[in-house]
Amino acid sequence: MPDYKRLFITHSIPFLAALLIMMIAVPPPALAEKRICPDGCDYSDLNQALNASVQDEVITVCSGVYIHPVVVAKRVLLHGLDTGQGKPALIPQEGRVVLAAPGLALSGFRFPMGEASGSRPAQNCTLEVILPASIFFNEFWGKGSVCPEDAASWNSSQEINYQFRSRVLRGYLGNYWDDYSGSDENGDGIGDQPVFLNEKNIDYHPLMYPVDNYGIPEEKKTETELIRARIGEPFTISLPSNPTTGYAWTTDYDNVLLRAEDAELQPSASNSIRLGAGGTSVFAFTPLRIGKTTIRFVYKRPWENIVADTRAFYVEITG
């Protein structure tokens, strides 16, 4: 296998000098995003998306099984998204998934055994870590599925809100290891004992159960709806709502690409004369620039930490 460390260092010195000059002269652009799914996205193969990506780009991989070997040689955020069929599975039939860029992040993936290429021997790892990376909220069939050559972080860099057994909690998230046998005395879904891979690679906050048992409020385990929009042409999103119960939808969107208009509550026809009846909240957005982004909604009472519902809409804006 190529010496990725030496290749990176050799080619990085002139590149970093040029990059420093550009950063002084030009303000940084908003982070972009690429989306991969088996059908209906711009990319169906992770390698294609990586070849077309730029530094610090978000690459979202939707539910599915991806069987091609991958070498990640750019600092990107690889994010696995459950769009209705579970977290995406990386099962290279030949070779491995190789993380070969310092500072990249990998989260939200499954590395199962035997779904695509038969049972994999313990000494033949699926994920190889060549340079330091951040690896968290993934599911591994065991410690033998990874072979870290450099020091990596196996936990989230900051505390994350998550749902576990109908409770909303906050903490650092590690990874799920199928061969982990530690305890969880406080019942927060995080193991009390770390997973020791080697002296430089330790998962201090391992998950007690597979990742599907942990809900991230920003992500809903139903298919993310695709909206195709054009600059200057408003579109609407309608969600069931009943403000009299105290629940309300809050939105998270990119105000560089979108402008949010005033939201409106429309009572349903059958409930239009009933006091306190629910209806539909209609949210309007006007696209401002060409790009791709995700609008996320959370339905909850402001004084509670229990999330009743979440929705996500992927928007592609053209000219």
C-alpha cells in the first residue's frame, strides 16, 4: 500500500503556503455538501463524491450498502444518514476503507461482518487509519475490524444531545463494538469501561447498543424528502401541528442559501370550528443562491427536553 503519510507531507508544504495566501486575501466560502445514495442522488459511489469534493466539505451517505474500497485522502466530514433503512453500511468486497488525511471525521456508519463478502477473519480489518482522524457514532463488528496506525480520536469532540430509551441526554459519543462486555451503571447507554485498541487509540465512551438505539434529534429515521427549487421561487413545507398542546416546530436552515418567510397555521377542514384543534403549520422559504442544503425541523415543548418529532428536507437549488 502507498505510504500516505509521506505522500501527504511531500505535497502539502507548497500547497499550505499557497493556501495561507488565499485565506488572507479571500474570505472562506460556506461549507458545501455532497449527497450519496443508491438511487436518486448526484452520486451513488463514495469514491466519485470524494473525487469531486473539496477540503472541509460535508459528504452525506444515505442508507444503503456500499461495497467498493475507499481511500479518503481529503479532510472531509463523512456523515452516514439513516434515511429509512438504517445507517449506511461500508462493506468493501476487496480492500478496505482507508482514512489517509489528517483531521477528517467519520460518523454514522456500520461496518458489519459478512453481509456482502462473507465472514471476514479477525486479522483482516475493514477500516484502516493511516493519519489522525475523528471516528465516532459508528458500529463495528469488533475490535478486529479496525487497524489504526496513527493516533485517532474515537469519540465526539464535544458533547452531543441524543435520545436513549425515551430520554434526551447529553454526552460524548463513542462507537459500538460488538465484542464489548463493559457495564453501564447509570443507564445512559454509554459504557463505563473504555475500549482499548492500542496505547494510542482508546474509545473512552463506547456505546452499549448498536447505533440505531440512539436518536440524534437533528436526524429522523424516516426518508429525508428531496425538494428541487429555483432561485427566487418560494416553496413551502407543511407539517402537522397543534400549538394549543404547547408543542411547536423550530427550524434550522442555512440563511445564506435560503430566506425564511412568515410561518402560518392552517386549521384542518374538519377542525376549523373546534376550539383548540390542530392543523398544519406551513413554512415558506425563498431560495437565494445556487447550492444544496438541508432544512431540519424539531417538534417539542420549549420547557421539556423530550423531542416529539423531527423532520429533514434536502433542498437542491438551481438557477
